[in-house]
Amino acid sequence: MARKSKSNRSELYLEENKDQIYENALAEIQSFELPLGTTLRSVYDDQPNAHQKFMEKLDACIRNHDREIEKMCNFHHQGFVDAITELLKVRADAEKLKVQVTDTNRRLQDAGKEVIAQTEEIIRCRVQQRNITTVVEKLQLCLPVLEMYSKLKEQMSVKRYYSALKTMEQLENLYLPRVSQYRFCQIMIENLPKLREEIKEISMSDLKDFLESIRKHSDRIGETAMKQAQQQKTFSTALQKQNNVNYGRNMHLGRNRILESKNEITLKRTFEDEDEHEEEVLTAQDLVDFSPVYRCLHIYSVLGDGEIFENYYRKQRRKQARLVLQPQSSMHETVEGYRRYFSQIVGFFVVEDHILHVTQGLVTRTYTDELWNMALSKIIAVLRTHSSYCNDPDLVLELKNLIVVFADTLQGYGFPVNRLFDLLFEIRDQYNETLLKKWSGLFRDIFEADNYSPIPVANEEEYRIVISKFPFQDPELDKQSFPKKLPMSQSVPQIYMQVKEFIYASLKFSESLHRSSTEIDDMLRKSTNLLLTRTLSSCLQNLIKKPHIGLTELVQIIINTTHLEQACKYLEDFISNITNISQLTVHTARLYGLSTFKDARHAAEGEIYTKLNQKIDEFIQIADYDWTMSESDGRASGYLMDLINFLRSTFQVFTHLPGKVAQTACMSACQHLSMSLMQMLLDSELKQISMGAIQQFNLDVIQCELFASSEPVPGFQGDTLQLAFIDLRQLLDLFMVWDWSTYLADYGQATSKYLRVNPSTALTLLEKVHRGMKDSSKKNNIFAQFRKNDRDKQKLIETVVKQLRSLVNGMSQHT
């Protein structure tokens, strides 16, 4: 029961709840705020008969509303009727009003057509005006862009690339962003990188043309720079010399001081006038247009590729430096080859120095120093090689002058050139060698052209001409009247003048080397010593050895060398006057002419001795003795008399020689003659000699002794010259008097009469005489062997021969 009551209560509750749900659903449907789907779904989701019940509720609600509407209509019906009645009353008036309004509207329309047209025109104009204003505004934004772009194109056309890059930068950063929405701006933006690349290519092309241009014009640039440096140096040197002259003059002479001041003013005015009339001084910038370099550098810097440009420029210039430093194979043949070589190098470094000072960072001092050190090593190597081929001293001197100008020019641009001046000292030695070779030829020509006779002077003028060339002093000769003869030959003043010319030539090389006077003096003395001790000495030695130089020429050569030796002190004074260095200075070198000319004299003296001996040998060779004659001719041989006459006339020429030389020559000739005669007797091919031949030979030796005793050369004491024939005399006396017993008894004693007779020599000659006697006896008398005297003499000879052989054997064993 309880369960049933509980179920009834639930159904009653549900029934009441459903009514409330339906009420809510109707309220929601009437509100039109919530979606109907949700509301209807909530109604149909409950019981199966919910639809019917809901419809019933809905109909009840509709009926309630209809009743309310009806009530409201009944309430307002009278008012509605009254309103209709009023409307009917005003209907006619409304029709009239309508007609009037229509008519008014028609008239207004007709009247407003023109206004409408004008209004439409105004509207159209207003629209155009607005559009124009908009276009103007946009064009005002675009015009600067177009103007800048036009300016860019114009700058490109006139090759103002750096300005063009600046214009591009302004376009990109300032103008184009304002109008970036337009298509033409996009085209411009796309073209700008292409224009930059074009500018880079064009500027690089211009740079290449510039590099090619300076490669071609380097020699002209260098030549101009060297010329300017040389002119500056000439001007400075002239002023310095003028100042030195003024300083060295006697300061107490007032008039001279005034004249010197005037001279100095005149000199300065002269240089000023030259400067005024001189062409305008040209620089590297005047000769070459450097704008491509500046332009390219600026362009690459603006584009952020400055380092790339610097590396490219330096690389190309290094290549050009190698080409410039490469000399032509024939450079050493002419001075123009060296001048062009130096001009190109100077031009190259002048350009680099200009680039260094007018640009920032393109080249640095470190870079130029490195490039110069590389170039300097190459230059020195090239000059060492090519200068070694130069055999002309004038060409070497020109080369030296070019090197000095070259060094001074580059030193003016701040490049170190000490190594070049060190090289000049090497070239100086070579220059001296070429000078020595040249002067060797000059000396040979002088010696070849000399007549080797004393210089004749007919009058005072000729005499002064000679002594103006050679410092000759002889008081005794000055006392003689004209015409007269100077003791030396023509070659002496010529040699002396050529030595002075050599000193001048050596001095030319020493100039401009930035050396002190002491060093120049030392260099001049050393080179002069080389000329005297090597070149002149060699020429003299070769001259003395020449076959065509006879005794007369040799005598004159000795006289010449004596005078040249005496002139050496004047050469030292000459050098001192040039260099202003006193000979009393401790480090001053002396000339070695004394030893040179002494050696030449000794050689000439020796050659005199040799030629005298050769002449004696020539006479000896024509001797024609009959070694089998029975008796002598009673007079000396003809060849010997001719020889003595020759010696007598020759020794008369020796009167101008120093006494000892003439005496030595005379003694040497006599000794050689004695030895030659002795060798003639002892000749191995001569097998036998008759006593008649011994007698004839004795007559010849007597003539030799008479010649020696006649004192052909003064100065010998007593019979000194006769002693040259003492060996022959004792040997011949031994055979003439047949004093063998005395010889054998006194042999070995200091008081021996035949002290100078050697047993071997006596044995050889005795055997030849023995054979001659045997042969003579056989021819004259077939019964000679039966003569007692002849038999005794032969026995004596045989005995003497045995004794002499024992002496000779004893001497050999003792030895």
C-alpha cells in the first residue's frame, strides 16, 4: 500500500511538473529569443502523449490571446472609425495637394535640370581636381626619384662614377623607400646593383688603362724627375763653389771683397733669370692623369671593396716593377740603354711616392720600402752584370753619373740609396781598369811614335812649350844658346801629360760620390800608383823587350825613365793641388813611380847587356879561323876589329847614361867577349888546333886587351877592364911560351903565374894542339917521326897530358 501510495504521489508530481514545463515552453515561444529547437525538444522528450497535451496547452493559449485581441479591438473600434471618417474628409484636399505637388515637382524638375547639369559638372571637376591633387602629390614624391635617377644616368654618361655611387646611395636610402609601391621604382631598385657592377667594371678598366699608361710614361716621368734633381744639384754645387771661393780669398782686400760680392749677386741673378726663362717645372701629376686611381679607389671604398682594390693594385704594380727591373740584353752597349733603364725605375717609384702621399692606405711606406729593397737588390745585380761588359771608360763614367743622378733623385723621394754608392766603389775599380786599358793603348802609341832622340829646340818659344808640358830643370842647359837639345825624347812630356789626364779622368769618377777630400786624394793616388806600377811599367817592359828596340833606343829609354822618375814629385804636388790635401798628412799615400822607373831602368840596362852580348855573338859567328894555319897573318882578324869598332862607337853613345850603367855594360861586354873567345877555343866540334892558329888567336886577344886599356868608358880604376881577358891571356901565354913546367910546379899556389888557368881547360886545349901538331907533321914531312925535336916535344906533351889528367881526376874526386 505504501508502495502504491508512493507511486501515486510520483505521478501526481510529474503531472504538476509537466504543466509547468509546457507553460515555460509557451513563454519561450512567445519571447522569440531562444532557439525553438531546444524548446520543442524539451517538450517532446518526456512522455509519449506530450505532443497532444502540448497542443492542447497551445490551443488554450491561442484562445486566450484571441479573447484579449478581441477585447482590445472592441475597445479601440470607435477611434478607428473616427479616424477613417477624418481621412475621408481630407481625401479631396489630399488629391488637390497631390496635383499641386506634382505640378510643383514638374516645374522644379524643369528648373533644376541646368542646376543638375552644372552640379554634375562641378562634381566631375571636383573629382578631377581631387585626382589631380593626388597625382601632383604622388608626382612630387616621384619627381625627386626620377630627377636623381636622371642625374645618375647623366653622371654615368660623363663618367662621374663616384658621384653616381653617392646618388645611388641617396636613392636607396632616402628617395626610393617613399615610392617603393610603384613598379618603375622596383625596376630602378633592380637596376641599381647592375649599375654598381658596371661602375666597378668601368673603373677597373680605367685603372688598367692607367697602369698601362704609366708603364709607357714611366721613362718620361723618371727622366723629368732626374733632370730636376740634376738641375737642383748643379745649382747647389755652383753656390757652394762660389761660397768656397769667397771664403778662400784674401779677406783683407776690400776691393776684392766688393768684387766677390758682386760676382755672387751676379751668379744668383743668373740662376734667377734661368729659373724665370725655364719651362714650368713638371711633376708626375702633370705628366700622368691620376684621376682613374682616385676614382677607382673611392668607388671600391664606397662599395666596401677597398681591400680588394688595394691588393689588386699592389699585385699589378709588383708585376710592373719586375718588368721595369728587367733590362735589355744590349743595355750595356750605349748610355741611352742605361738612361732608359734608370728613367723607368725612377718613374715607377715617383708614381708610387705620389700615390703614397695623395691616397690613404692604397700604398704604405712599408709597402714602398719593401718594393724598393727588392728593386734595389735587382738593380745592383743588373748593374754588376752589365757594367762588367763595359770596356769604354767614357761609358763607365756616364754610367756612374747616371747612377749618381738616379740615387740623388730617389734619395730626394725618401728612398735609402747607400747600397748604390757602395756599388759605385765597385764600379770605380772597374772604371780604373778600363782607364788602365785605355791608357795602356795610349802609352803604346806614344812609344811607337817616339823617335828616341833628344828633343831639339830651336828657340825660346819651343823651349817654353816643352817645359809647359813637362817640369824640366837643368841650369847647365839653360846657359847654352839656341838651338839646343833636351836630353829626353818626345815621349817623356807626352807620358807626363797623359798621366795628368789620367788623374783628371780618375777625379771625374770621384766627383759626386759624397766622399771627403782625404778619401778622394787617397783614391787618386792609388789609381795613379796602379797606372805607374802596372800599366806604364808593363808598357815599358814590353817596349824594352821588343826586337826592333836597339841599343840607342834603350839608352834613350833609360834617360827618359830617369826624368820621369824625377817628375813624380810634381805629380804628387799636382794631386795635392786638386784635392787640397797636404802631402804632410799622415795618411797621405805616396806615388810608387820611383820603383816603377827604377825597375824599367834595370830592365833596360839588362836588355842593353843582353843586346850587346847578342851583337858580340853575331860578330863571333862570322869569325872564320883557319885552325890548321902554320903561321899567323901578323894582324888581328877583321871580324874582331869590326867588333871593337862597334863597341867603341856604342860606348860613346853611353856618355848620357849614369856612369855605373856604362861601366857595367862595358865590363859585361868584355867579359862576354872573353867567354865567347874561350868557348871558341874549347868547342867540342873543334878537334885540332895548330900553333899558327894559336898565334893568330893571341893577336886577336891582344887587340881586345888594347881596347880594354884604352878606357872606352871612363871611370874604371887601373887595369880593371883588362881583367876581363885575364883567363884568356894566361891560357894563351902558357901555350905561347910553352911553360908547362912552371904551370905544373906552381899549380895551386896563390902566387902562381897561371893562377886563372884551369887544368881541365888546359888539358882540352893541349890535346887539340897535340892533334894539330901530329896532323901538321904528317902533312909536311913523312920522316917527321924520325926528328928528335919533334919526338921530344910529343913526349913532353904526352907527359904533360898525363899530369893534367891526374890533376883533373884529383879535382873531380876531391869534389
